[in-house]
Amino acid sequence: MKGRVLIIAGSDSGGGAGIQADIKSVTALGGYAMTAITALTAQNTKGVHGVHPALPDFVAQQIAVTAEDLGADAIKIGMLGVKEIVEAVADALETAALDAPLVLDPVMVAKGGQSLLDEAAVSAMQDRLIPGASLVTPNAPEAARLTGETVEDLHGQRRAGEALLKAGAKAVLIKGGHIPGDTIHDVLMTPAGDHMFDGPRIDTRHTHGTGCTLASAIATRLAQGDDLPTAVDDARAYVLRAIETAPGYGAGAGPLNHAWPCSGSDLGRG
């Protein structure tokens, strides 16, 4: 087991996204997952039925005690929900001063359309977490909300990526899954240049938790020493196979097969 990943995110009672997807992904790829839980949700494949935010001070305490004792080789941030938790997380990470890459997945809307980040929290994220983040991984709607750009094609993805780099992110992965087309284009942008990742669109409803899973897989590979383009490439391959082998559970947006590398694939190296 190699690569300690501290995950700061909300729980998904249905097991397909959030902390549950994060832990499964990190473990399947040979890493060690630690958590600071920001919220409890009552959800399944049909949608989010309730959200109960954690106390901000307790979120910060989870980060502090984990960082002090176990350390971290990478940090992944997912659902934060409200401004107070965004600020508590930012303060706790500054205090912990972990020398580790930070992957920020700006979770804003659940697969079923429910809002998971309020407006004040968006502003706090722009001010406190995006500047200095090693990688920000928004989908097209999230990129549009964070930057004010229209993100409906590859040009829009690039404009949004440039805006987030100007805002202080060290790298940005603008995901293209929400943009129509048979091919999905994910654009990794850094001050040193861009990398394009293309893949086929799979006709399936089993895509719950893809963003959480991708960000956690990237964080795991970074924790294990991969450079950023390699980490993104490996993570995308992991997610693609997880979608292709999804178990078919639930009546709505079903979960992925996070455990597929445990069958012996070389992507499960640890």
C-alpha cells in the first residue's frame, strides 16, 4: 500500500459518490485513504433526499488530528456545502501545512440536480481554495459557475481553464462529459502547456460519482509519485473501466464498479 490520501468531502449513503466512492477508489488503486467528513447526505441513485452539514470546527478537527499523526501524500477536496466549512477547511489546511498536492473537485450539483454548494460557499472557494490548488477538476457547468464563461464546447473549456489559472490554480482539468458529442474531451491546462485527453462516450445511466472517483484516482496517483499528466491519464482509464463494468444497481444514476482493479489489472499497482 503506497500513497496516503486525505479526503475532505461529504458522505453518500448510497455508496456511489462522495466519501464512499473516494475510499473505494483510493483503496482499489493501492493507496491509503483518510477522511474528514463535511456532511451527511441521505441519497440513492434517484437523488439527494437530505443533507446534514457537519460542524465546521469538527471538520477542522478531523483534518488536524489526521494530519498531525498520519500525514498525507495528497489531499482531495470534494463536497463542502457551505461557506463556514470552506473557510474551516482552508484554515485547517493552512495550519497543518502539509507538503502535498491538493486536488480540488468543486462539487456544486448532485447528479439529480440538487445544489450541494451555496453561493457564499462558491465565493469562499474562489478566494480561499482555488488559489494555490495543485489541480482543480470542474465539469462544464461547474467551470461556468466559477468563471462566468460559457462552457459549451472545447473553446469554452479552454477559456474557463485560462480564467482558473489566472485565479491562482496551478493546473486545471476541465472535464467535457456534460458537453454533447460522441467523444468526451477533457483538457488539462497548466502554465507550461496543455494536454488533451479524449475518450468515447458510453451510453449508460451508471455514471453516479464519476467526478468524485476521477479526482480521488488522480490524487492517489499523485500521492504515489506520478507526474500530473500521467496521473490524469491513469485515473481516466480507471474511471472508464469502472463505468464499463458498473454493477447495474439502482433505478436511477447507478454507481460504478470501483473495485475492478482488485482483479489484477496493472492499473491497481501499489
